[in-house]
Amino acid sequence: MSICGCNRDGAHCAEMSMVCLTDFEEYAKQHLSKATWDYYAAGADECCTRDDNLLAYKRIRLRPRILRDVSVSDTRTTVLGTEISFPVGIAPTAFHCLAWHEGEMATARATEAVNTCYITSTYSTCSVEEIVAAAPNGYRWFQLYVYRDRKLSEQIVHRVESLGYKALVLTVDVPYTGKRRNDIRNQFKLPPHLKVKNFDGVFQCVPHCCPIQESAGPEEYGIPANTLDPSISWKDVYWLQSLTRLPIIIKGILTKEDAELAVEHGVQGIIVSNHGGRQLDGGPATIDCLSEIVDTVQGRIEVYMDGGIRTGSDVLKAVALGAKCVFIGRPAVWGLAYKGEEGVREVLQILNDEFRLSMALSGCRNVAEINRNLIQFSKL
């Protein structure tokens, strides 16, 4: 894998090899506009939680076992009973068309080709219908917010269910949007040629046909501000269950208390997530929360995780601590910025190759052999 680090006009630069995910990060930083890069890179406030998501993995050490005959290895696993090629999927991230002209359609094709799970964002710059048409055999979940106008949420739930999405990922850590300083400094807005496609036309209606008007206030990340419902509570899980037969996964849990409540409310999974450090700054790194949540859940529902995954050994550590699957956000966008569908495939392939190698070097022949005995926490 090599790139001609050239610009969009094809101007020639020196070749560089794409060896690891940070190579894609560097490429994206050089080639995206400052406002777009700042949007994707943003953490809340001082970015402490964003940065700790990565640093936390470096505090965890592996305890490799030797002489285990790792001549054959198998990275496959299942999520909600569906087999995927390895325990890494794509987390819901917004506005893929900012990174590559085909946006989420390219991401969907890449994850279909690699045979893993793609969680489509509500804030996609391609519609759910376009994403399905681009990758009709892909395995997809849909990430959902609850809006003050519940009809918006209801309509999108029915749309994705009819399109064959396999689960709803209810994101619960955004009653209000975190303060992302560079977005404020840059006065970040979607460029005029892009839209939040799933709500195309919804906010441009005439005053009597829609309870939320464009004139209701300033735009925030592509839709009118104050559209999300800050009154969302546990009872809304029951409301959502009344709308759909799809499994419900709650994204944004960081404590054992909320993990227990999730189980009690009958959801099918938890994504341990701090929104990539974009919401509450000063909260814990996700990998540091994983053990207590896994111990609380006790296998009653599946536990997944996102935040800070950059190498195959990071994946191995998360799986050893009990994650059924991990999801990557920013690295998928870097892959898009590099080469669209092919770039996302390369990011996933590098992670898969690194994960397989880390497994073998740790003495694990398949995912079932990965467990907490593989982990020691550094005293440094």
C-alpha cells in the first residue's frame, strides 16, 4: 500500500507507504480543509477525554502465551448472532461526504466487502436508501437520536426497519451537544452542496406542516439547533420498543449502574462509548470502563466498545476485557479521505492483519481463546 501524497488536482509528491492507521490520519490532516479536519478531530473543551481514549490502551499490557501452535488462526466472531470477519466494525460518524464525494455509500461498500458491521449515522450525507442501494448485501445497524418532534424519530425507525437494517443504536449521551471549541471558532457549517440527507426537506417546510421550522433558530451540525430532545429518559427505551421489532443497542454507557438499567430495560446490547471524547470532557476512557460493565452484565446482553482503537493489539485488549466487538470512528473517515471505498477497506484490512498477528503472538488461535488472562495493567 503506497500513496502518491498528491492533491486532488493530481500534483505529484513523494510516495509514502500506508503501514498503519496513523499514516491515514496524517494524510487526512494534510488533505482535508482545516474546518473539516477540525470537525472530525474535535473533542469537547480541553480534549482530555478524547486524548485519554488513546492513552489508556498504552497503560494495558498483554501476557502472551507461547508454544500454542498458531499455524492456523480464525478472526471471525458474531454480533447479535450474525457472523462478521473480525471483531471490528464502523462506528456512526457524521458527514462522510466532507471526506470523500461518495461519502457513506463508499463506507457501506467497504464494510460489505470486508464483511463486518457498519453503524450508519443519523447525520449521514447520503440517505439510508442510498446507502442500502450502494451495498445491498451489507450488514448494517442504524444509529438513532430522539428528537423533540418524536414523529421524526418514528419515521426514520420505520424507514430503516423496512430497508433491512438489523438493529437500532440509540445514542444517549447527547441531551445537548458538547462544546467543541474549534467548531465554534471555525463557525463550522455543512457546505451548501451537502445536507443531512435523512431529513432532506423536513426543515424547509411551510409553517403549518411541521412543528420545527428553519426560522426556529441557528443551524447546528446541519439541522436547526435545539432539535434533539434533552428530556429523553429510560422510559423512552420502552417507547422505542413499542415502535419496532428491531434489537435495540444503547450507545453511550460508561457506568455499571447504567449497564444494569440497560439490562433491566430489555435492550440487546450496550456500546461503551464517550462519543469519541466529543461530549463530556473529564469522563473516563472507554477501555477503562469496559471491565466493570462486562462484570455487571454477566453475559446477559452483548457489550461493545468504541473510542481510541488504532491498532490490532488495541482490538485484542478490548476483546480480552470482554468487548464482543469494537467500532472505529475517526480512522474510517481518514480512510475515506485517502481513497474513498478503497481507503476504508485498507484501514479495515490493516486492523484485521494486525489483530490476527497480535492474536498469534499472544498464543490465541481464535476469538474464543481471547480472555482476561491475557491482560495485565501497567503500574507505570
